Amino acid sequence: MQEPTVQPDTPGAAQAVSGRHVVFLMTLGHLINDLYANALTPILPVLIDRFGLSMTQAGLLTTLRMLSGQVSQPFYGLLGDRLGRRWLLGLGPLLTVGLMGLAGWAPTYSVLILCVVLAGIGSASFHPQGAAVAGQASGRRHGLGMGIFLSGGIVGVAIAPWLVVPLVSRWGLRATLLAAVPGLLVGAFLWIREGRLPQVHAVGRRTWRMDLGDSAKPLALLLAIAACRTVMESSMITFLPVLMRQRGFSLMGAGAILSAFLLCIGVASVLGGYLGDRWDPRRVIGVTLVLGIPFLQGSLRAEGALMVAFWIVSGVLFLCSSSLNVALAQRLAPDHAGTASSLMSGLGLGLGGVGATLVGRLADAIGLVPAFQWLSWLPLVPAALTLLLPAMPRAFVQTAEAPPAAGKGTG
């Protein structure tokens, strides 16, 4: 298959940019962005000791990061669709990396919160535009291109502990600035290259409101399912290093377990998408959520390697269907797939991120393990909501006539 090319709009730029090259740049940006957006989670035990944080305050850091980095994504998606803000592709990662690098130098908890919130805003500004540009540049291999783009974020989150934990373990919290150097270099590279990237087609305001309005009820159900799942995700990721430390693991050991957990989730999301293509995705979501409950409860009663294995299996089952939420939302609004996706991956994740604070508050009151024992029953709620979802098309079909992709058929 002939590789698509895209046309840059900046005067003096090359006449054609390889679609594969654009997808690579967006994937690299996604990797760097999500790596640094999640850089504080593996060193959360150090931050707790440094600032004397309660579990509630520790959970609040994750909640604020997710609210600032996820809930605002639909705004940036609409802004990018209407105004074509390609410069967000370079500015977003630079802001995220820079603020997370300074977080280790924060003199107070309040300043740390400010760094986390501003870094989240940088992350939010990148995601919708990055996904739109990567999708446009993928040509006929749109699914493959988006899969590669999404994998960049998963890999970034997974390798964050391996970059940050060794530096902080050796030189202390101020080593976060040293850890930011590679990200700043990549962010600067993306900033320089943004003029060669394709513009994203604008979408009319009236059409957007009419099309999404027709699917408001099922989209709301999908949003609620995504939010409940994210309560599980944010809580399991945030407090896994803390729980590992309580069980006697070193900071490096806890970071390695967190990386393994995240990599397994990344692989599981591909598996969940495959299962959703073969069977009714509504049933895949509901069944996997329920199956994860006994494994999480078992992990809280086990010790050592068995505890880690059960925790990972439960996370895989709870989170493997995340991609199906986005896929179903796109099928409901195929002509506005970017906005629909940002509602699931942005707003849904942000709302669910509040759960980390609530779980932290509960852990302060009754202990971390009892808090997760109660939390383990939450997946029953989104599993029940899947029974209310209507039947949907088996595949993504765009119904409206879309503008032709830039440079389609050239190269």
C-alpha cells in the first residue's frame, strides 16, 4: 500500500511530509507527554515523606493531575478542530515536562499542586490535536496509525518509573529536573517541526451539536462507565507503590512492579479491542469488569509474588475494555470521532480521577487494604450500566462527507 503524504501549511516547509513520519512524531510526543505527566506516581512514597502527606493529600495529587489533564481535553479538541492550533503539539509536551521537572524543587505542598495542575494543562492541550494529526496522516491505515499513537502513551507511562526512580533514589527529589532534560529536548524538537505537520479540518459548530445530541443518552452511559473504570485505574496505579512499600518492597522494586502493571494493561487494551471485534463489546466490558473482582480481593489477602500476580490480573480484567469505550463512542458519532474520543479518554478519565482522593480519604480512616476491599465491588456498577447500552454498528462507519485528506493519493 502506498504511504500517504501530507502537505504542510508553513511557507518554506517541504512540499510533502511522509505520513509515517508524522505518526512517528506524534507517537514520540505522546510517549514523552505521558511519561512526564505520570512521573510523580512512582516517587509518591518519597513525596509523602518529604511533605508529610496524608493518603488523602497523596490521592489529591493524582486527582488534580487527572482533572487538569483530562477534563479539559474536549475544550482543546474543539479549539483545535475550529482553529487548527498545531503549536499545541509542541507547547503541550514542553509545558508538561518543564513543570514536572520543577515539581521536585517545590518548597511546599501548595507549590507542588501548582506544578501538577499546570503540567496537566500542558498534557490536555496535546492529546486531542496529536490524535487528530496522527489519524489524518495514517491514510487508509487509520486503525494501525491510531494504535501506534496510543501505544506511545502506554509505553511512556510504563517507563516513567525506570527514568525517575533511579535518579531520585540516588540524588533526591531535585533530580526530577535532571530527568526532565530528555523530555525538554524532544519537546523542543516537536516545537521546531510543528510547521511541517498537517492542519486538522474544521468542524461546524451546529453540525457537532446536532450529531452528538442525537447520541446523548448512550454517550452519557459510556461516560459513566469510563468514569467508574477510571476510579479503579487511578486508585490502583496511585496506591500500588505505597502498598508495595508497606509490604516491604524497596522503592526500586515498587517502581518495577508498577511498570510491569502498566505494560500488562497496555497489552490487555489490545486484547480487549480484539475481543470486542469478535463478540458484543457491551458484553466484553461487563464480563471482564465482574471477573476482575475476585482477583483484586485475592491480592489483598495474598503475600509476595502471588499478591503482585493477582493485582496485575485484576487490573488487566478491569482495564482491558478501556479501548472499547472509545470505539463505541466513535460509532455513535462517527463524523465527530475526535470529540467523542476526547469525551471518553479526557472527560471520563478526569471525572474518574476524583476517586483517587476519595479512596485516599477512606484509607486514612480505615487503612489502605480495607479501603481497596470496599473499592473492589465498584466494577459491579459499570457492569450493570452496560445492560442499558443500545445495540451499535459492528464497525466504524463515517456517514457524513468528510473533507479529503491533505495530499491523499500523492507521493
